[in-house]
Amino acid sequence: MEQQVRFCTAPDGVRLAFATHGQGPPLVRASTWLTHLEFDWQSPLWRHWLEGLADGHTVVRYDERGCGLSDREVEDLSLEAWVGDLEAVVDAANLDRFALLGMSQGGPVAVAYSVRHPERVSHLVLYGTYARGRLRRGPSQRQEAEAMIAMVGAGWGQNAPAFRRAFTTMFVPGATSEQMRWFDELQRVSSSTETAARIRLSRNGLDVSDLAGQVTVPTLVLHARDDLVVPFTEGRLLAALIPSARFVPLERRNHILLADEPAWPAFLSELRAFLAASQSRGTRTSPA
């Protein structure tokens, strides 16, 4: 399996890197915090995701502005800019109609895009995500958000990974030592300290609760019951806000599902069954 990396330009001139791999109907993953198209490709945490998602699909993913192979020096870190980036990527990939996957911080972007372009999204899949950022969830979550941003500022770019390990243990508490070391390093190589903190702050302030109620495309919401990054209650709330969304709890605490845990094949089974109905109706053109 190989990936092809290309570049496109967002409406405000930011250059974005996107990659395609696999064959079949298109499945677009809205970008999240902490990505690097090349670094992720050999990842002991993401490799099974890349293979699993590409089983029967052409996967399109991209580095968000400020991260990975995309432009690192950016001004606008807003929901409007992130939706514009997704629009630019799917246009550059020559996609007409596709399934859209919004994971973690990519969920609000996927929700907003689906409301703006319902004719292009065959099915919407939301995993481990939310409608309300941490700053919109009450005092305790605000304090946690402020503490996390302070940790980014204090130790993100340093060689010693102590500060970054705090994020790693939240995202993948069940990971092996090798997987944790890789995730520690991903944080360092994915973006600068300043940009990482700005992205966190902006995403913490998002609230797409009103937009969620306007989603008209078929939607599947999945969430790990003991997720330490995004509380289970936030995933359940998101599913309740989206008309006719189906909600699937997964019995696990890892935010990034690991290959050897039962929740991973359960996730794939739900995803494939849900997307199967769209494959006969969705259309695509070949990626550019």
C-alpha cells in the first residue's frame, strides 16, 4: 500500500498537503490536531487505521493548516478557515460525493461541512468527538483546557518528552512503550509550540451545537465509553443533537483505538455496515 501526497491552496492562500491511498468509493477524513502525512504513514498507532479505512475505499486525508506538511506559519485558526480547508482538499481531489469521517477535533469541522454541503456528503461518521469544545462545557473543563494549553507552552518543543507524555497517556493510556514514544515524537514534529497552543485554544472554544441540529445526511456516532480526551457524555450529546443519528458506544478508554483491542474490529464492523448503503448511491471522480 502506497500513498500519494499532493498540495492544494486554501481560500486564504494557505498551502495544504493531502494524501490518497486505497481503492474504491471515497472516504474523506477531516483533519485533526497532531498529524503529519509522512510521519503517520509508518506509525505503530495509525497504521492499522490507514489499512482498515482503505479496505474497499479510497482514503483522502490532509494535514491541517499549521501542521505536518501543510504551511506552518498561518494566521487564521477558526472554524470557517478549517471548513474552507476541507472544501479546498475535496475539490483538489476531484471528489463529487463522498463519505466524511470526523474524528476527535475534526468532528466539528465535519459537522459544519455537512450542513454547508449536504449534496456532497453521502454519509457522516463521527468518532470520539464533540459539539462543544472544553471552554463551552463548564468551569471544570475550562480549568482543564487552561492547564493543557499551559503544558503545551511549557514543554512542547523540548527534547524531554515529560510534558508531551501527559497528552500521550490521555490519548492512548493502553499503548505500548513503543507506541507512546512515537506519539510523544509526533507532537514535537507535527507543529510548533506556538501553533499547537493556538490550535488548542481555538478548538476549545468551538460550539457547533446549533449546526448539529441542521445535519440532514445519514450519521453514525461512535464513542469509547471511558475516553479520557473527549468525555463519553459529549459524544452522546452530539448524537442527540443530530436528527436520526445512530449512536454506538465502544467499550474502551483509548481515544485512538489500538489494533489489538476488541473495540477496533467493532468500530470497523459498524463503519463498513454503515457505509455499505452509501456505496451504491455515492459517486466519485478519480483523485487528481
